[in-house]
Amino acid sequence: MEEPVAAAERLAAIGRRFYGRGWVLGTSGNFSTVVSREPLRLAITASSVPKGTLSAQDILECDERGTVVGPAAGKPSAETLLHLAIVRQRQAGAVLHTHSVWSTMLSDNGRDRLEIEGYEMLKGLEGVASHEHREIVPIVENDQNMARLASSMTHALERFPDAHAVLLRRHGLYTWGRTLEDAERHIEILEFLFETVGRTEARAARAPGGPSWRS
């Protein structure tokens, strides 16, 4: 745990870094970190703020219902309930959500999961010791009803207890970690893997007799 002010500064810096890498363009994406367990409190990005200029003033403190309780005024991310669902289900210390091109494309495979195996970079995920690991990333149907979407997220996490991430269909990536550093590392690893898989499959699909998208 860390003080809300320090957490806000770190979340804002992550947002600017992710914007620079093309993972949260415009106002897309949202980030949170736990600043208290008892009672549960999250530092989380405010709604509809541009990530390229994200500052500590754009970070709010919310309670276990997603209601703003800290001194900063504003509207929390519309997806706060998803962050809370992940924190509860995974005992996560931080949750990060990106909207990259590759995560969006790979979430549109018509199935309920994406499977990735055989890549050395998989070892960057918490608890993974071999490139032979098969990472299963559940894909959840997007929904504008956040309570219903949070329930779907919880169901996916229960169904795939070893997953390090969840994709929302045609939307983007959610991942988490014990700490904010762990969650940021997971974003970097998964975004690398998504682009690698996407480019590899696109190249194979263009080849004569090549396969279509793999999932």
C-alpha cells in the first residue's frame, strides 16, 4: 500500500508512458491501485481524461462501491466496477486497462478465449517459469451495463483461475498484479505477445494456403 498522493503520481506517469506507446490513445484506458484494504480504497483514473497529459489531479479515490470518497472531485472511470471485481477475485494490488490495436483485433476472434504458448516472453508473467507455458486469456463480451459486465468479468476469472489477463471483445485488455510494478510488467509482456501473435497470424494468412486467425 502507498499514500494516495504517491499512488496518483505513479498512475499518472504510467498513463503518459502507455499513451506514448500507443496503448491508450485519446481518453481510452483506465488504471487503479489499492491504497487501503480495510476499508477497501482504490486510487483510479477519472472518467474521460486524455492519457497523454494525465496528471495526479486526474486520479480519484473510491470506496468498495466505486463512490468517490477522497478530497479530489470528479467522476471515476465508468469501468471502476470492473477494477473492483478483479481486485476482489484476484486479491490484486493494481489493475491496468489498455486499448491497443492488437488487443482489440485479437479479442475479435469469435471465440471465448485466446491461447498463447511457446514464447519466451511468457516468462515475464507472474509464476510462469517456461516458454512452454500456455496462457489462456478469456474473452468477455463487451457490455455498456457495468454491473452486468463486472459480473461477466468475475465469472471469467472464476472459470480461468490461472489467467493473468482478460480481453473485452473489440475493446481491450485488462491485467493486474500484486503491485503496480507487476501490473505494468504484465501490460508490457502481454502487449508484446499480442502484437507478435497478430503479426505472425496476419503473415501466415497472406501466404498461399495459409491458416486464418488462430485462437
